[in-house]
Amino acid sequence: MPIKLNLIGGSLVTLPLFLAREMRYFEKAGLDVQPLTTNNGNSATQLLSSGQLDIAISTIPVTIAANSSGGDLVIASGGETREPLALQCRKGVGAVPGYPAGISSLAGKSIGTTAPGGAPDIYTRALLVSAGVDPARVSWVTVGSVPAEIAAIKAKRIDCVTSVQPVQQQLAGDVDTIVDVQNGQGPEFLLNANAWVYLASKQFANANPEVINRFRSAITATNAFLSDPANAPAIAKAVAPDYPGVGEPDLTGLIRGLAPSFAGAENITASQFDDAVKAYNLAYGKNVTAHQSELVLK
């Protein structure tokens, strides 16, 4: 069965899809994957609505934002319970590490995001608001893609960025980590909300339930393999070509550290969903109501 999926280049959030391809989990599930590289999860939701994608990797807040603007998306499966997220700023710009005390030092700084309304944009705004800082007090700069985040920091076009791995490691010599969400820093709701999920349009899901079931089966098998830290060296070797510029030993370490976030991640908990809704509302001053039973396919 053919299926069109998006891949986000340079980001470990796409790791399960790369691995499922290399380990033939998709093939074993009877799926013929037709990949399309997108710059971020936000742009992928637009391609879902137009039919250019069947399933896309994104987040719960982005799903809510899309549906609030007229979209009709559903969540086919969970992907990762805690994405490797951190807010980092260039050394020497005067940003102070720590939450919540250090967040006030971001006032007047420029923060790069892959796209307005994307997951890093939502989570960073929610982080600021939760610490009592108006997002209007910083300058928001759209950089467009994960690789562009690295270039923008190194060229000093932006002061700060909320990014995932391996971007954080690739920028290690250029930045200070202000809030390390992946290691438990930040507001409690954000620690729980920053999960990655796989989306489909409701129209596609209703017309292709078998494809959805097969996809979920492939992701479940992939997550089980990813969740065992002992598999990290084999995984790194398999996906190394997808992460140019990251050495295999470093990639192994990153994958090993992420292993717990894949255990049972295909199942989205009620608290994850509710905290993701809270993050979206806090980020944009909204009061949107969303229910897990309506958005998450069973």
C-alpha cells in the first residue's frame, strides 16, 4: 500500500521514520513509503490538507493550531513522548541560564524559529509566558529549516534558538543552554506536552483505516527497537547517512539518551494531550478547547 510521509532533514524527531525505512518495518507492514522532505512540522500540516502527504510528523499544539484555522486533522499515532528540546543562546549576548529566573534576560533578544506557529515557536512562547515574559518583548526571526538554525546562530543573525538534537550538539561551542527541557528544566506542563505525533487528514483516515493500522504497527515495532539503549550503536550505523556532520559515536550517544522517550510512545496519554493544549493556549493567549477522544484515533 503506498503512503506519502514527510521527513524533517537534520532533526532527530525523524529518527523513527529513518529507522523504520532502514529496518524495513514499513515494508513488513505492507507499506510502500514515498518520502517528502519538509522544513518543519508546520509546513507538513498544509501538505496534509492539500493531499500531498498522507501522514506527517508534527506535534499536538500544531494540530490544534491547524484545526483552529479550518483544518480537519487527526492524530494517527504518538511518536515520541519527550522531544530533545532546549532553548539556547549565543555566548556573550547576555542571556542567563535557568528557569524561570533566566527567562527575563531574553527581553530584547532575537529568537529564531523554523516557522511561525511551528512547535519551537509555540513552545518558546509558552516558556516565556509561563515565566512572566511577554513574547512581544523579543524579536522573532523565521529561519525556515533545522539546518538554517545552525547557520543563523553561527552567522550571528539570531541570538537564541529553541532546537532539537543534533542541532544542540552541533552548536555546543557557540551557545549556552538557557533551558534544557529534555532534561527536566522548565514548567511542568511543557515537560509533558512536547511530544511528537503522526497526523493525517480526517478524510484520509476515514477512507484508509487499513493504512493507518499498518502505519501504527510499523511505528510500534520501531519504537520498541528504539527504546532499548543497547540497540543505539546499530541504529546509529543504520541512519548515519541521514545525519551528515554528526559522527557515529556522537549519534550513538544521542540515540541512547533518547531511548526512554520511545517506550510506548505510540500511545498518547490524556495528560500529554491536555498539557499540549495548555501550551498552545498559553503561547498565543487563546482559550481553545480540544478533546483527546476527538483528535486521537483509536
